[in-house]
Amino acid sequence: MPPATDLKVFITSRESCCDECGDTLGRRAWITLTPDQGARCLSCADLDHLIFLPAGDAALTRRARKYATLSALVLQWSRARNRYERQGLLVEEAALAQAEAECLADSDVRARRQQRAAAREAELDRHYVERFSARVRTLFPGCPPDRERLIGEHACFYTDMAHGGNYWTFISEELPMLARSFFPLAPQRESNFVAGLSMGGYGAFKWALSHPERFAAAASLSGPLDLVSRLNAPQDPERLAERQRIFGDLKTLEGSANDLYALARAVVSSGSIPPQSYPCCGTEDALQANNVGAKTYFQSLGLALTYEQGPGAHEWGYWDEQIQRVLAWLPLGTEPEG
């Protein structure tokens, strides 16, 4: 979110009207919101003379904002990421023209700088994949040849990476649409469930809590459910660098769309029906305390939760047995209680 001193314009997701002039604005209207004046159209807010500059060109945006005497950030709510996201900037026409001229004058210099940055980024990506692949091979020596590199290339913690691919958007938005174009999958909430193991257990809970309207139940097998405490624990510099490539500044993780505790609070406060939850973890797993803490926190919020723990480590023998219990637990054909 931008600083409180910035003017903000919101793109609405439902029918709106201006509280000042009374005009019906419809859906996707551009409005300002203030406690004393309510929702106002751009005309009533004296912003209708500004030009919209879409997000995407950082240099142009920065310079246009520098030269503008009046500007406003344009925000829109993202259901996928559970936050407001910046769409662009409203600026004065003269400021935009000056910024465009300045950007044109030094475009070659900025292009070379971007090429150097891209080369550095590619080298960091290569190092990250190599380290992750080596760790997979150590933990799972029976992994098929070269499979560990494929896993390393797509290790993302179910996020739109700070420095990498938009895997969360693909998994949560694009993949379901693609799957439904191939198969006659039921659209009803009560017929959809999500489960995963290890990192995938975190991903399953993140998906279900981000979209409680889509899923009736979610299961996590040995997932790091309290991600904030786990990632902010002391760690070696290389591991820290890897996690920063995924999440960016780890200090911003708490309360974000990657924090399961924050997502659970949002579900409860919104009045949505929360998905039934099934976290489990082996007693010899290093993540057991993490799972017990998450269980206690989710129960304190009133979430419907079935927690199981028993003998087992962070390995396939435990997961092969536990997934059978998950399948028997799933509320097939029933709507979970809120």
C-alpha cells in the first residue's frame, strides 16, 4: 500500500455511485474514498483532468510523478493476492510529456543497464537452482535422474516470486481454468478439495484460505504452516538469499498474502465459510512444533480443524500412509459447517 499522504483512486469491483453528485457509476468505476465525503467520482474530486499512466515503466512513472504538482495512485483489489495492487498513476499531461521526453533521451543507457541486471539475475537463478537441486538429491536419493533439477527450477513456495516466475498466479488462477477446459470438473465448492505435502501442504492451505469460496476442505501433510516464524529464524547467508529471492524482504512476510495466519484471520473477519482443515505431522519431523503451533492458532480463531500426529519423519513412508487417512476424512458430497 502507498503512504497515507498519497492521493488514491480505487477501481471498484461492484456497482457504485457518487455520494456528491449522485451519478450512477456502474462497475469498475474510478472513485476516491474519504471518511468525510465518502465515494466521489473523478469529476467531483477534481481529478478528471489527469492522464492515466499504466504501471510497467518504472522510469517513466518515477519521472512523471517528480514533475507533477498533482498525482494519484490507482489501486484495484486483487482477490488472488488478497490485497490492493497498483494499476498505475494519474498525472498531469504536462508532467507526463516532460517525463516521456526525458526517458526518450536516455533510453539507450537504461537499456544497457537492464541488460546487465538481467545477466546478474540469470546467474543468481542458476545458483539457486543448483543449490535446491543438490538438496533434493541429498534428501531423496531415489529421485529419478535429472528430476531434481526440474524440481529446483520450479521451487517457489507457491508464490509469485520476488525474483522469478509468477507461480502462484499460474497454480491458483491459470491451472484451474486449463484443467476445466480439458475435464468436466465440478464447479461447486463442496466438490473441490486441495491437499499437499511438505511445501505443498503450505500451498494447499494458502490456496484454500485465499479462496474459501472455492474449497470445502484442505489437507497439509507435514507442511510449514507458520511460515513467518520459520523463515525469520536464524539461517545461513545462502539459505537467506534463496528465501529472499522467493519472498523479497522477509520483514514484510507477516500479514502478507503469504502468511497463513493472516489469511485465516481474513476468512474469519469476512464472515466467509472457512474450509475444513486437516493438518498432520510426524512426531519425528522437525516441523512438528511448527504444526502444533499452527493448530493451536487456527483453533483459537474457531476454524473447523482435525489435527493428527503420530510416529513418522519428513519422508514418503509417513505421507503414503497419511494420505489414505486424508482421503477417508474428506467431506465428500457434503457442505462443511461454518
